[in-house]
Amino acid sequence: MARSRSIRLRRPSAAYLVRDTNETAELDITRAEGSLLFDRRGKRYIDFAAGWSGGQLGWAREELRKAVRSFDGPDGVNPSWRYARWDELAAELVAIAPGHLRKCYRATGGTEAVEIALQIAMACTGRRGFVAVEGSYHGNSIAAVSVAEGGALPGCRQLKPPLDEDAIGRLDRLLRNRRTAAFIFEPVICNLGVVVPDDAFMRAVARTCHKHGTLLIADEVACGFGRTGRLFACEHFDLEPDLLCMAKGITGGHAALGATMTTSKVASAVGDDVSFYSTFGWHPLSVEVALANIRQMRRQARAIFANVEARSRDFALRLAQIAFPSQPEIRILGLAVGLEFEDEDYVEELRERCRKEGLIINATEGVVTLFPALDIDESTMHAGLDILERCAA
């Protein structure tokens, strides 16, 4: 047997961790509270990212931390057994879900929720093909990457934006061979910089899918749980998907948990043909956080969405006044904010200048996205925008 090597470090080294090359390795966060982050030197940052739309009500929420502290349930439950709190969480999700979604499948996060939806769609329709929006993102697994970009999973094709009335004809042509199990998309595409489909597209998309026996999957992992000013982005359009994926905001970013919801019709068609065994799907501790978060959002819904509406107007006014070197396309719905620039290098520079000045923003491929906490206060919001304005020149 090979001799193990002992490594002694005064401080953990970043050399052993494989990282995404786009990550900012210099940012070493040790504490988070509300809309503020703090690094190991004590420097304060205003958080306009919220864990990429995960910390919907800010960090260190006392209600959620209390749920963790007071938890006295099992450390784990065999996925094949029954756990009463799973039933409670499923009931809460059915109560708030849009359309006729009545069945819940357990997942550990967004990628697994999408995987489950894809498997359900294949089992329900007997088909293997998928259509997604060109340039979209639905997770990091082979299947999730394949539907968005093409790849290992055969039969995956992309619908070219914009998602307007003409896109319905393009979608119809993609589906008419009747080999497509599902069309998957974000009802508000946060991953493309807050792209909001036209009403004409959204009115016809479900009908077009169903005409060809194709299911409609709404990926609300990023745009769900209040981000766009409604609990789910589907609600802006009265869209009723066959399946809906959620994660991130379901626990307010305080624990790992995801879910896939379907209509009773889809669940009945699948039956037990597909196994969704997930060792950590709906881990008991994460379930406690999810229940506390959902119930808090339901209790405070009026105040939360009133704040989202007010701060959304403030963002629109302030961003329109900032003298960027070249005027970006600004897209805002609720507190999902996207700024698309022609110069990708400028966007990367802007992100780094903001970080050095104490503001965290998302930036990639020429697009800046801002996802502040839904309950961010006016003064913190303006302080963050002041930094953005100083760094914009």
C-alpha cells in the first residue's frame, strides 16, 4: 500500500481546490448578514448577487438559523422510507405553485431538479429529444449541458432568440417531427441577462408544445421565489407548465435543496417507470430550512413584494442615469436586473473595479446581472448603485 503523505498547513491552501476559472479567488468571505458580505480582513461588500439569486431575503436570516438550531430530527432518512416533513414540504409547494402542479419529486439542487424533469419527460412521452433556448443554462450535468448546448445527449436542439411571436413558428418547426419530449426554458431568462419573452410567445408556447405531444418544462431555479416580482415568473404570463424545476430561493440560499413539480396527469403517466433515488434529496435539515423560508415568505408576502416593486423602480431610474462608456441594454423585471454591453472586456473590468470598491455584481460574456435581496433597504441599494456609478466611467 502506498504511504500516505502528511500535509501540514498553517492556513488552508487554495492550491488543492479545483475552481471555475471565472471565479474571483481573491474574495475570501467569512461572514454574511442581510445584504452585506465581509471578508477575512473585515472589509464590507454590498451584495448585489445574492448567491446568484439564492439568498432571496438576505443572509443570516434569524428565522432560518433558528430552524437549524432547534432541529432535533433524524440526521438522514433512507429515500425509500417515509418522513412526515417531506409530506409537509410537498403540501406547501403545491399550495404556492402556479397552474395545476400537484406532485413533487425530491432533489438536492437545481441541476438534479432539471435531471429529474428530463427523465420524467422521456418516460411520459417515450421520446428522447429536447429543445432549449440557444445560449441558455440549465445545470452542470451531462444532460443539462446537452439540452442547452448540444452534446452527449442525442436529439437536443436549440430555439434561437428572440422569444417573440415569430419564435412560435420556429418552435413549431422544431417540434413537428414529434420526437421532442419537452421544451425547457426559464420563463424569465436570468441566465441570459434577464431576457423577458414577449407576451405573444408566452401565450402560445404551451399550446404549440401540446399540439405536438411535447411537454413544457419551466426552469424556475433562478427566477422563482419572488425574484421577478411574483412568487414564480410563470405567473406574469398565466403560464401553466407541465413540469417546474426549483432550487436556490426555496431555502433562501441557506441550505441545499431542490424540487421538480409535475401535474397529476404527467405523474400518473410516468408511474414508477423512473427511479429518483437521491441519498440527500430533501435532507431533513434542509427541509426544516425550506419550510421556515416558505412560511416566512407567505406571511410577509405583501411587504416583500411591495419592496420589490419600489426598489425595482429605483434601479430603473438610477441605472438610466449612469454614464457608462457605451449605453447598455437595460432589462428589469422585479429585482432581476440585466445590463448587456457590447464590450465583454469592459464588463469584466467593471466587475473587478466594483469588487475593489465594495460591491459584488455578476458579470459574464458582456452581461452584468444584479440580483439583490428582495428586502434590500433603500439606503443600502443606493449605496451599492453609488459604487456602480463611480466604477462605470
